[in-house]
Amino acid sequence: MNRFRPENFFDLEGTDAAGLFQGLEYVWEGVTALPAYIEKILEPEILGEVEEGAWLEPGRVRLGAGSRVERGAIIRGPAIIGRNTVVRSGAYFRGHVMVGDHCIIGWGTELRQVLMLNGSKLPHQNLFFTSLVGNRVQVGGTTHTANFLLGGKEVVIRAKLEGRILSFPTGQTLFGAVVGDDFQIGALCLLQPGTIIGRRCRVYPQCSVSGYLPHDSLVKPRAAPFEVLSRVPGD
């Protein structure tokens, strides 16, 4: 049984991203297929609002109706942005980005080769590269994906299943993370290269996460980040 099929991680019905996963066996194959897919379906058109002082690469961006790009944002194509999505000041798209409807891309957030499905939020200084983000994902401030191993080796997906560690090669030296629908993660976290996270998982702040998290997992730090003691009078 293949528990890593795309439909196990994402609700794709009615989304522009559904075609990306046609014929793919494993969800993470969508990371590699994303650039060519965006190039294939992109129909440049600006239907939303672009504030003065924002820059969108001419002829390389589609902005859906009801969406807004605030001043100071930079969007390099190819990029597809859905409806009623907000790209806030200081956001930077570096190419091959596909964002769904009702999303927020916040100040200081940088994206490259990323799929982000409907209703998800990267609100504050998030760096997401070569990654797939599901529906209704909430990410805390200054939480990032790492997508490159020291030494430049191929990123391999490693998953503990039924007491065994299974390895799945990606064929890529640049590979971030895949996070399923309804994922929540606190601030100051890092998703290591090759991290695969199921639906409805929750990660507490200040965690470094790697490997495979099954659906409905909860991740907490091993120890509290600080200790509270009673003060001694005069100290």
C-alpha cells in the first residue's frame, strides 16, 4: 500500500493544482514537476489590485480577481496567484510559485518553487523553497524550510513505517518539505530537507523537524526553552 499518494495529503478537487499530480505515484514528485507545470498552464493576466510601488514581472504573472499585491512586494515569474489572496509589503517571489485562493503571503516572506493551496498563510518572515504546502496551513513567524544538505548530497525521504526505516530517493539536491492539509506550526521552527508531514499535524514553536510525520501527529520540544524560579528578595 502506498500511503504517500498525493490525494492522501491534499484535497485537490476543483484546484488549478490538480493536474500537477496526474500520473504521479508519490506526493513529493510534485516538487520536481512544479516548474514545468506552471510554465504550461500560465496565462498572464492581472485581475486583482497592484498597489503603486509593487513590481510584477511583465508577462509572467497571473493575479486572480480580488487579490491584492501591496507596495514593496516583488513577484518574479512565472507565478500564478489565485483569488482573494493578499501579498503583503516586502514579500519576494523568486519564480515558479503557485498560490491558491484566500491565502496570505506576509512581510519578509520569500518563496521559490513552491505550491501553496487554498486558505494557507505564511504571514511573517517565512522562507519556503522547493516545497508543497497544503490547504488551510498556518505557519508561525520566522519558520523556514531548509532545502540543501551540507555537502550537496541528494535529498532522500526517510520514513519509519512498521518498525523499519524506508528510504525514497528524490533525485534532487534541492528539496524542502511537503506539508499536508490543515497543518499548524509555531514560530521559529525549521523543516529539514526531505521532511514529509501528513494532514492535521501540529508542531510547537522552536522545533527542528525531519523525516516523516504521520497524519494527526503532535510535535513538542524535548525540554522547556526556559525555567521559571522564585526570586530571592534582594537579588
